[in-house]
Amino acid sequence: MAKLDISKLAARLGELNSSSGGTGEGTGVKFADVNDGRNQYRLLPGKEDPTDFFREAWVHYGVGKNGSSKGSFAVCPTTLNEKAYCPECALSKEFKGMSKKKDDKMDKEARQHYRRKRVYYNVVDRAVDLNNYEQREVDGELVWYNIEDDKKESPVHVLATGIGLYKDILGLIVDPEYGEVMLDPKEGLDIIVTKTGTGQFGTKYEVKAARKESSVGLEEWEDALNDLDALVVPKTAKEMEDLMEGNESGNSSDVDDDDEEEEEKTTPTKKNKASTKTNARKPEPEDEEDEDEDGSSDGEDEDDLQDDIQAAIARRKQQRNK
């Protein structure tokens, strides 16, 4: 394996820590499960460049959400071009401008339309039996199959995380105690992600390196790598508008509603030298529902809010067509 350039990853981690960040699934890949409790994965290096082992994307959740639909997941147009126009981001800014105070209806609605960082990695999920996979020749090419389900599927799955876990992972790799050994296919270290709690603000994650070095356990891992570029193909502004109006289907999401918030902070946990290094994070407590002065809850004004949303979308579309 080519030598791992730690400085490149350290620079990216520095960028993430110095900035709060901004406010394609559907490709047939198998996503690694992040279950409650302990999860263990082996991060796989890039085929040509070991540091090229992840892809970042800005994403939106619940695009076009209304009373009868949870909306769609979509990769933001700003993913590959920060200056690209995104009507969903524009809508978020419009609601933010209509807000009078933090956590009022418009502020909450603005946050629903924020873009969020999503990061993808090729991993071997230690909970998966690699003996259930084999390569078969199909039309002159070797194709991976899950023999248990008799379907095309790579033994290498894709782990999707938010920015908090991303920082934790980079933090382990750039740490002198671990360094490039983390991504060594023959004598590397697994990562252990422990998930506890429930809900978008009640879920906690803890990340650490395994104590014992091990091999990937899959000799043909390079042939089984998923195309991460296919996961970060952004929607165009027109496609986003269609999603917002419910006229198009978005990508399938890789997460549940308890996905970590982009604004979460990473707090390293100090341990003695005999133990492995751990990063533990706790999201902010869940916001309480505001009440109007007359005692009615926000839920009673859902119809009015939806009217405001549709009116804002219409204004944005008119401006776009000028």
C-alpha cells in the first residue's frame, strides 16, 4: 500500500474544527448498519491514494415535506460548487429572514431546510459474515454476489456519517498514537462506534480504535470497493425545485430520523495509557415546542405554515425564471 499522507487528513480536520460548516443514495450499494450499542468496522483506504477513502456531500432531508409526505433526501447543488444556486438553501434563508427570535416558528422551519454534511466511507462491517459472498463471472466480468440472498452485492459496505463522527475518525487517523496503521489492510485497526440513546437530539455516539491489530479479512477488497463518487452527485437547481413541489422522487436516505446533527461538537475523553483513545459526543437537548401567547401549540398552525412554505417556494421559482 502506498504511504499514507497524514498531513492531508490533518489539514482537513483543522478546516473542520475551525469552521462550524454550512447550515446519491439510490445507487444500489449496501449501507452499513449503525445499530444501538457496539458496532465495529474496518475502514478501507483508497485504491490509488490511501487518503482518498471518503467522500463529503452537502445534503437536504425532507425536501418537499408536507402533511402526507415525509419528503425526499437529496444531495445539495452546492456539494461540488459552493457558489451553485440551491432553492432549498434559498428557502431556508428566506424563513430565517422572517424569524423574529430564536426557536420561533420561522426559525424552526429554516432549520428544517438547512443543508447538512454527510460523509461516506468504504468499510468491512465486522457484523457481516464475509463467507456469504463470492465472485461470479457474468458476461465476462467478475461480479460480487451475496450467496445467502442470491443477489448482486459487494461484501464491502458503505458507512455514512455526519460531521461529528467524521471528525472523530479523522482525529484517530491523524493521532500519532495510531496514524497510518488505522488504514493498513494487513495490520490495521478497526474502529468501534457505540450508539446509545434515541431521537435526533438524544442519540450519543462514541468512537474509538480497536485494541488489536488485524487484517481486512478480504483478499479481494480492492475489487469490492464501492464507487463513492456516485453517492455525491448533486441535484440541479431544477431537480431540487421539482422535489420541493413533489413532482420528482429524491434519493433513498441512508439514515433514520435520529441522525446526528451537523452542529454537534466533539469532546475527546481522556483515558489512561493502557486504554484506547475515545471520542464521546452528546447532542444538544431536544428543543421544546413553543406555545403562542394564546396557549395554542405550533401544531395548530400547520396549515398556515404550509401556506407560507408554498408561497416562499413560488416566490423563489418566479425569481429563478426571471
